[in-house]
Amino acid sequence: MPTTVTAHPAAFVTLTAPSFGPVHSRRTGAGGGVMACRPRRDGGTCPHGRPVSCTVRHAADDTRLGQPLCPDCFDYAGAVLWNAHAPELWRRFTMAFRRYLARSAGLRVADLREALTVSFAKVAEYQRRGLVHFHAVIRLDGPGGPDATPPSWATLDLIKAAVDHAAGAVAVSTSAAGDVPAKTHVWGSQIDVRPITTTGDLTDTAVAGYIAKYATKAAECVGTLDRRIRPTDDPADLPVSGHARRLITECLRLAALEEFAGLRLAEWAHMLGFRGHFSTKSRHYSVTLGRLRADRIEHNRRQHDISTGRLPFDDDQVLVIAHWRYLGQGMTPGEALLTAALTGKPLPTLTTGTERRTCPNSS
Ligand SMILES: [Zn+2]
Ligand SMILES: [Zn+2]
């Protein structure tokens, strides 16, 4: 990437989900002190008899954080359907963003690329309440990408105006199904746009660190599972938080409704309905993810894959297996291959010239 790209207008944007019911939260005041969770002077209870007020100043590791004040008041169907539609909401946001830029420059959307290139890089993060939100870097490059200078009208103020407009302008609707009413899924009101500069509060290096941190966060951080729910799983037995269990159960429940079949909610129940990639970016932002992925697959294939019939090591590497456990009798083709490799027996799939080595631990 050319270093001149750092001079192009860029902003760090956060788009969140709306509220699906009050949850315990930890907020800090202007002085840095922790504020009461959700104080309500009149107090009172919800229709389920639970207090609507919480005056606790929650510690950072309080397990109640992100859990609803009343699970029965929380809109679980709305929450998982929002997660399921978040990628589409993001896609519509990027289209509305481009439309706004084109309109403000007096161009047709189709002609926008002749004037500038919009580059996006986003990561999805789970909030404790089990909803995803997006952090994105949005940058305006010249026509053709990062090598070209953007037009003078492509400013930070324009990015901010376009984000505010696009976030408020888009929605995805779902029709009524079962006991779930028709819903319109929109972004929450908490939208943050901060300029990225080479100096000052939010530098490009700080953003890179920020995004890397969120990219490593996954769904299990909110107390759900890091694997798919299996047909043999009983949701009641899963080692998850009560809130995550209800989100997972809601995914499985809605998955049975024909209207939501396309969302594959059972397959993505462990992700609480969200089936997007955690990080995506437009073609011009930097090295493509596809290129990175291809390199990684090739690396893994060379290093580890024994299912293809190739030996799992290169000429200068020795396979060491230091940990054994009993799984059962008989061998899968992969195990047969591995055993053959370890015992030095000839393999029909070996290609000429591949050197077999014996694992030092095989005895
Ligand atoms: Zn609370
Ligand atoms: Zn309630």
C-alpha cells in the first residue's frame, strides 16, 4: 500500500444494535467513577413482577452484566432476528453510504467510481447482551483505489454526514411468522464516527490495534459456545449463561418456522443467529482477505493435512506426536495413513522421492 494513503480521509465508525430490553450494564461517569446500573426513582416492577430498577454499581467481572433485568420482558425473537439480518443491514448501509456520496457530488451512483473509491474494513463484535455490532474503517481513496488522490470534496465531514444519513436510512423487514410479529430491523441510535489521523487522538496505528483486539473476540466471550449446536444437544445441559441459553433456544425455535428457514438459525444458533464473517473489507482496503485465506489454507495443507493422502510433513520436518489417548478400535483412512507413516510401512499413496521418517515417540 502506498504511504500516501494515510492522507486520505478516513473514519472509525461504530454501528450498534437497538435495544431489545434493559440489561445490566456498567457505565462510567465523567469523573471515571462507576455509575448505578439502571436507577429508576419510581421503581416498581415489570408485568412479571421483577424490579425495573437496578442501583448496583456493577464490577467489571459481574456475571450479571449483559443479562436482562427481566428475561421474560427481553425480546429474544427480535434479538436473534436482528443478529441474523445484521450482515444485510450492513450491506444496505454501504449502498446508502455510496448513494449519499454520489448525490452530494451531483453524480449518479454508477459514476461515483470515476471520482473516488470507498474502502471499508469492518469487524463484528459481540456485546455482552449477545448482539453483534460493527466497527468499521471507512476510507475515501481516489478513482481506482489507494494509489490515487481522492477529490477535494471527499472530506471527513462528508464521511460523517454520509454515515449519519445511511445508518438512519436503511432497514430490513421480516414478515410475521408463528407467534413472532412482523418486524423492521434497523441500526441502534448509538452511532459513533471518529476521524482517523496520523497524529492526534485516534491514529491509524491505534485503530489497527483496536480492530485486531476485536477481531480476536468471538461469540464465546458472551457466554455461548465455540461450536455448532448438535441435534443431540439438549439446550438445558449446555454450559452457557442463562441469557445465551435463551438466545440459542430462540434460534432453534425460530429455525422450525418455514418463514425463517433461509436464515439457517439452527446452524448458527451457537453464534446467536449471526452468520456473517467477523471481518470483511472491500477489495481496495489492503491485501485481500481471499489472498490471506488462500495462503493460510496452503500453509495448513502443507503442515497438517493428512486426509489428502500426502504426508503431513515436508522433507526437513519430523512429525512428533507427544500426546495419545484411547478413542476406540479400528482406523479411519487418516489414522491408517498416520499409523503407516509412523511405523515406516510403505504406503500406496506415497509419491516417489518422499522420504518417510519415524516418529521418535512411536515406541
Ligand atoms: Zn444492574
Ligand atoms: Zn418482565
